[in-house]
Amino acid sequence: MHTDARIAVIYYSATGTVHRLAQAFVDGAADAGAEVRLRRVAELAPEHVIDAKPQWRAHLDATGDIPVATLDDLRWANGYAFGTPTRFGNICSQLRQFLDTTTGPWQAEELADKPATGFTASYEEHGGQEATLLSLYQTFHHWGSIILPTGYLNYDTAHVAGGNPYGVSQVESRASRDPEYARAVLETACFQGARLTRMAAALAAARAGSKLG
């Protein structure tokens, strides 16, 4: 199956949790017929800080072949999924730095009228996931994007995954002890990737139709 959807999955992950969610989004979008680009944002932390945490260093080295996101990836895509760990109820500085470089395509209206969704993870159940997603969506408002929350679609799986209607999210402390929950979160990410694809394709067709008309 092929669609006109071009999906950019752009994320930051220190130790791998958000990366796994990003890959599930890629799988769902690709299975739904999208052309997908998986991109990581640049690391900002000093090398000595990263080296002090072996899991952080190992994940950074393991994912070094994933291209770093550029503004051209945003221009190319007609649908976006952005992933970030929670940092004090907000998005991480690495993703924030990338978003802060988007003035050019934003002013050119190259980011408008495209569906966008977010995903996140925290260690604790109340670690700021909803606040993080809402903070991310503020940028989408300024871009003129069409925000695509998870809502409560695919309810049975979404319920097991924690029932976050704002976006896909994972509680790491729970995932480590509850395999059913961990699977449901990844299935929800896959489902949302497919849904993002369908929305992007529909909007791309509508834009093309309006130009022809």
C-alpha cells in the first residue's frame, strides 16, 4: 500500500525509551503506506556527563547512524511525530533547541496545515507527561499545525497503555515490571503512527485538490 504521506519522526532519547517509541511510530506509519524519515536531534550534553552514565553512552553510540534532524526534514514531511523525555514537566533542551531553529520555515508557512503529534516518557507515573505534551503542542499552535492527540481511539489497548488522551506516553518504572503495559504502549505508538499517516495523506490530497480547483 502506498499513500501520499511523508512522515518525519523526530525525537531525543538519552537511554533508549523514547527511541523505542519513535521506532514504533515509524513501523506504524510505514505499514500504513507512508514514506518515513526517522531523525534524532543533536545531543547537547557534554561528553564527560554522558560518559558518567554508561547506559547513556551506550545508547548514543548505538544510534549514531540515525541522521540528525534538519529543517529540510520538516519541509519534506507532511506529517510530524515528535518525541521527548519529560524534563521537569517540559520538553528536553535538545528538542527545544531544534524547535527554536524553525523560524524560517514557520515564517514561510511551510509547517502549516500539517498534522502533528507528540510522545513522551517519564520514570514516574506523575512525572509530568501531560504537561510535557501540552508544552510541545504550544509550538504546533504557532506553526499552524493540526494537532493530532491520541484521544481514546483503539480504547482497549489505549486503556492498558495508561489512557493518556494527549499523546503516547510511557512510565518507565511501570514498563520495567509490567510487560503487558509495555507492549500496549508500543502498540499505541504504532496505531498512532498509522493514524498520523492517514491524516497526512487526506490533508495532502485536500491541498492538492484545492490547488487544482
